[in-house]
Amino acid sequence: MKFDEKSVCVLNVGGTRYAFPAEVIRDFPLQRVSRLHTCVTEKEVLEVCDDYDQDRNEFFFDRHAQAFVFIMLYVRSGKLRFVPGVCAISFYSEMLYWGLGSAHLEFCCQRRLDDTGYSEEDLIMRAEENESPSEVEMEQGSGWLEWMRRTFEEPGSSVVAKLLASLSIIFVIVSMVMLCMSTLPDWDTAKQNTVEEHRIVEAVCIGWFTAECVVRFLVAKDKLVFLCQPLNLIDVAAITPYYISMVMSGGTGGLSGVAGVTLRVLRMMRVFWLVKLARHFLGLQTLGLTLRRCRNEMATLAIFLTVATAIYSALAQLLEHGLDPDHRNLDDRSNRGGDYASIPAAAWWAVISMTTVGYGDVYPVTIGGRMLGGLCVVSGIVLLALPITFIYHSFVQCYHELKLRSARYTHTNTH
């Protein structure tokens, strides 16, 4: 590497060459380029660029040449805009590669990036996916381990994967049916007559879920990432109670008291098996992706509901109970004032009124309370509708995105 004062460094980006003096490279606005000046060995240089010609002091970057032209315009003028006709996420990937972020974009282009519906974390993750090897390369280099991973993680990847997914769905349905039947009044009598059959079916279901989870963990590329994924955590939370209950009960069901209550709670946690269906159904995947992308909107919705509930419950308690020193609203005919004896008690009425549920178990009897109730219902409709609109549009976008991704993946596997 030649970085003396008189040397000239050449950056070759996608076939386009840029020549700069060495002192310019040292203070270059792009982090990846300025890192070249700190490199001492050729190995360090190749960690920054794709290739290096020592004779010509030329650094090669296998990147989008047109995108780098616009990035160089930012270096010269301080204004960064998207390349016309280039995907916003692809250009954002180029920005991250050269050490730029969304804050460097002009306001109009930031709006375009926001319109994609992705959060900052999602955009970075998708950019990293663009940098990862293609599926074909992965297939060629991984062999049976990659085939196993795709078989268990991607139900539509092959016929074997579809069969395993169908089998998993059957086990989920059977386990849920047994869980529901176990709450019936006549279940204990039926269980005494078929106790061995019941234990066998339950053990087979748990055994399948355990084997599936263990195999998916063994073939995972990154074990730590696997353990941090929500669906995998739910799998562990649904499987573990069975083994804990077996240890606590000692193979029998005669526990009582706190131990018995704990055992029943652990067994009821098996309802989380239903979440496993998200691996196989597009609708549940869309719901999860929408909730993940709409964290801010969901927080806004919760804030709206909390603030309005606090205001209306305080006013309802005042109108229905606080202004009635003789407690005339507590007579045998109505007995409504007791429902507003405190602000926490009135908060239940405020929540069911704002969400327009209106069970009818709590309602105001004074004129002021009824007027407040009408205002509570109308304002609840308006406050809840505002963030729900954004959530709806995000849901539609996520559904079409996952549907197109699934169709494209199916088309790739059939050709």
C-alpha cells in the first residue's frame, strides 16, 4: 500500500475508476474508504475491499457503479438522493456498505424510505440479506445439512418438507383437542378408563415436538440467533411444562394445593402450541410481521387508550359517586353508584365504553354521567381509529409481501 504524500490511490467501483491523492483518502467522508489508510498488510486491505493491485495502487470494489456516482455527489455537495429507477432498499444497502445511514439522505428521500413500511432495524436486516450468498450457492456448498435445515424451516421447499409440516399440524390439532377435552366435566371419568391410551397419545405428541425442536436447533446456522427467535422460544415454553409436570407429579396426578395449581398452569401453557401454526400459515405470519413493524403505532394506541381511560374514569367517578354525598344512587332499585365508588372501578366502564363493547354490567344513571358516556364512546371511536388505519395498511402491505415471497420461492423450487 502506498499512502505517502505524493502517491495516488485509485478506487475501482464496478469498473469506474476514481483517482485521489493519499491525503484525501485519509480524511475521506466515506468510512470504508478512509479505513484503507489505516491498513498495513494486504490481508487488512482485502477485509475492506474485494481486490487490490499493488503495482497500480488500485483498490477494487464489486459494488453498484451508478449508486456510487450518487454517493460521490454527496461527498462533493453534501446532498444524498436516491438513484432514479433503483430500488430504495438496494440503494440503502449500498449506503450502509460505504458507511452512510438514513440520516444522510435528503428529507424527500427519507420519506420514500419510510414509505417502504420497514423500520430502521428491518432495513438493516434486509440489507444484510442482500449481502449474503444466494440460495443456489448455499445449496452447492452445504449439502445435506442445508437440505435438512430447509426441510424443517421452510415447509414449501420440498415434498418431504410438506409432509413433515402436515404431520406437525396434525400433532398440534390432536394436542389441542386433548387439552380442550381435559377441561370437560366428564373427562376425569373417561380418563380413568383409558389412562394408558391418553398417556401414549400425549407422549407421542410431546416426543414429536421435542424431536422437531432439537433437530431444528442442531441444523441451525447460528445457534444463538435460533434461541432468540420468538417462535423458537414459544416452542420451548410449550414443551418444557410437560417434563416439569412429569417430574412434579412423579408419574401420577395426585398433587394438591400449590403444587397442583402450578401443575395445572403448566399444562395449560400447551395452548401456545397453536402459535406453531404460524410456520405453516401465511395469515399468522402476516399478523406477526405486522405487529413487529407497527410497534410505534401499537404504543400510540395504548397511550391513547390509557390517557382517555384515566380522564373518563375520574370524571365518571366524580359525576356518579363523588357528587352524591347522600349516596342516593346506591338504592335497591339501581345500585349503580357502587360501580363508580373509585377511579379504578370506573376505569372498567371507561374501557368497555371507548372500545364500544358495552357489556351493560356498568352504566351511568345521572344525567351528567350519561352525557359523559356518550362523549366517551364517540371520542373512543375517533382515538382508536387513527392508529388502526396505519396498522391496517401495514397489514395489507405485509400480506402482499409475504404472498409474493412465497410465490417466488415456490416458483424457484419447481424450476
